[in-house]
Amino acid sequence: MLISDGNRMSRLSTCLETAHNFLLSQEDAREIMDHQVSVIEKNWNIVCDEADLNPTDRALFWRRQFLNPFAFEGYRD
């Protein structure tokens, strides 16, 4: 998906760069993103239980489809 100025990298730092296009300061955008990450981490097992995901599928999704380390490159530096 095109995020900003031809940048298609699925990283939080890319989203920060374009926060102004959504009338957000970088600080506000970072707060929203940090909150979303926190909610995902806190509720991961609960959601997986509700979805009846087996341990193999949970392991395949975690840090691959959800909260992949690539997404955080350049964000927490």
C-alpha cells in the first residue's frame, strides 16, 4: 500500500512521516501507535482463544503477521 511519497514500506516510521497528512502531530501519532501495540500485546492470547487458534497457528502469526519486527525498524531508535 502506498503510504507516503512513493513509500510502500510497512513500518511505523513511515506512518510517522505522514502523520501531518492526517492532521496529527508525530507525538500524537506515536501515542496512538504505541497504544495499539500495547493492546495487541495485552490481548493476543485472549483473541487467539476466542478464535480457537491452535498453538501452531498462534506461533505462525505472532511476530510475523502481527507485530513483525520489520514494522518497528526506525521507529524506536
